[in-house]
Amino acid sequence: MKHDRKRAMLVASALSALAAAAATVALVAMPGNAAGTVAPSNTAPPTISGTAEVGQTLTADRGTWSGSTPINYTYRWRRCNAAGNNCSNIGGATDSTYTIKSNDLGNTLRVRVTASNSDGSETATSSHTAVVRAPSKPPTGCPPGQNADVSQVTQPARLVVDKMQFSPSTVTTSTHTLLARFHVSNTCGQSVKGALVYATAVPFNQLSVSEQPSGSDGWATINFTVLSGFPAARHQQLLVIFVRARKPGDNVLTGISTRRLISLRASLG
């Protein structure tokens, strides 16, 4: 009898131990309590790079997070007042980049990043940007003032041959010299000093070839000699002149150079 009671006590103790072990296993296996899994935690906040200007694109860096992988990240851009407060979500702005809109002008922006895994989620928000400003005016390539030295003119500006004068105004078979004046400006409307103006007749060999600089008033003067190739045709009515203006040192086909064709009356009668 004494042995039966002792055996029963041992069996009951073993069953209790098994039940406790089963309960522990069940507890560990419950969702959210898997061995080694940790919910995301932000260790360095998100940041924003880019220029706070209408039309510019900002890029969010999600910051640094700890937690069990895989971790999913979502983004939400927010518009705040100039001090970075009173923020509200921007509709549809849920990518890691954001192009600044006109209604962001005068405000600041933040990005909110949410990290989530099977064990939970956490949200972190960036510091606010600088106050959004209006778009910058594109550079003109022209210096200030009414006149410009060609050395100060850069792209996207271009030179323009916008005026010309000829003496005589009509070329005849008795014409031996032709005085031509060409005015050089730029696309900002300034008279340009120091541009090199090249001119010759088309077809070639009707006039001498010359290249002269423009003066402080933008005018360049070229004295042509009429050559044996004029007239180029028996019934020629126009003398066509090719004119090019360029910046010294620039490639003649690139930079701020310009070229055009000009004609004056020819009379062979």
C-alpha cells in the first residue's frame, strides 16, 4: 500500500512537470513572443535632403532602426508652418521622394517614417526643412547694365548680329570697296564690346575676308575689297554676306557665337 501511494505521488509530480513544460512551450509559441523577435525601434531619426524650393525634389532617408528583420518602411510627407509646427499630411505624398508644390511656399516640410515587422511597428519623424522659397530665376548669362564686355557673357546667353549698315547700299560693277558696319548685342539686349565679327561674301571670292572686334557701342567696322569673283552670276541681283560673331577663345561652332546671312542690292545694269 505504501509503495502504491509513493508511485502515485511520483506519477502526479511527473504530470505536473509535463503540464508546466507544455504551458511554457505554448506561451513561447504565441504570436509576438517568438524566440529572438523584436519590434522595430528607431535609433536615428529620418532625414531630408534637397533644396527647399518650389519645383525641387526632396529625398527622405528612413534613418536607422533596430528590430527583427524583415522590416517594412512606409513614408508620409507632412506640411508644417514656418516654425515646423501644426503639421498635416500631404495627400498622396507617400513615396521616399517629394516634389515641392506651389502651395508649400512659405511652409516647411517633414517626413514621417513607419517601420513595421511581425512583432509591431514604430513611427519616427524628421526635423523640418528650411522654409520653402519661390523658384530661383534661371541664370541669363549676362552681366548687369546696358552694355557688356564679351568676356562677361556666358551661356545660356548668345550673341546676336542685330543691325547692319553698308556704304554704298547697292554694289555695282564699278564698286571697288564696300564699307560694312555690324552691331553685336546679346540675348539680354545689351550692346557687346570685344566680339569678333567675321564676314565674307557667298559664294566665296566676291569680297575680301575680314574679322574685326566690336567697339564699346557694339559696332564692328569691316572694309571689304570687291574681288574678281563679283558678280558670281550674270544676272545677280543680291550680294549675300555671311556674318559670324564670336567670343575670343570660343570654338567658332559652339559657345555663345552666332551667324547669319545678310544681303544687299547688286546692280549690274
